Amino acid sequence: MHMNDDLQARWWVLESKLMERFGKKPDMEAILFLIGIQEFGHVRDKFTKEQKQDLMHVAVCTLLAQSGYYEIELYDDDGWPHFRQLKSLPIMTMPEQENFLKDHALLYFETHNIL
């Protein structure tokens, strides 16, 4: 089996579990949003568009921190984590970037025992 085939199969399992939990199939943005909320730790009825973007940024930094690209620098007075980039990301094509994020998201769900 090709490595990307295994990644895709594991991704479909994650999507399926999230679909069971939330009632609809999530895209990458929705998964990043969920991770961002998990990391922010404050569930609200509504987030502004800017807050949603910030949550997805928190998610991406959190995911890439698993591989040493970022680390949490501080939490501000509102509880938002701020990250410091430790090393440059490799240059990748768009499909490679997506697979890179998928792989890190899968690792996040596995290591945090979510689902």
C-alpha cells in the first residue's frame, strides 16, 4: 500500500467518526476549527469571523508544534495562545501541504484520545 493511500484511509476514518458525532461530513476548515476550539478551551455560541480565523490559526500552529515548527510563547489576557515559529516549513505543493496537515491532524486526534 502506498503511504498516501494509508493516510487517506485514516483520514476517511476520522471524517466518519466526526460525521457520526456532529451529523455532517467535516472539511479541513471545520476540523481545524474544532481543534482551535479545543485548544482555546472556551466554547461560545458564536465566534466572529476574525475569531474563527484565529481559531484555525491556533489549530495549525498547534498541529505543527507536534513536529517542532512552533511552540506556545504565551497566553494573552483573554486566554488566546500565541505561538513562536521555531523553524521554517518545508516547501511543498498544495496537495503535499494538505497531506502534511492531515497527517498532523490525525496525530493530534490520536495523541489526545479524542473520538
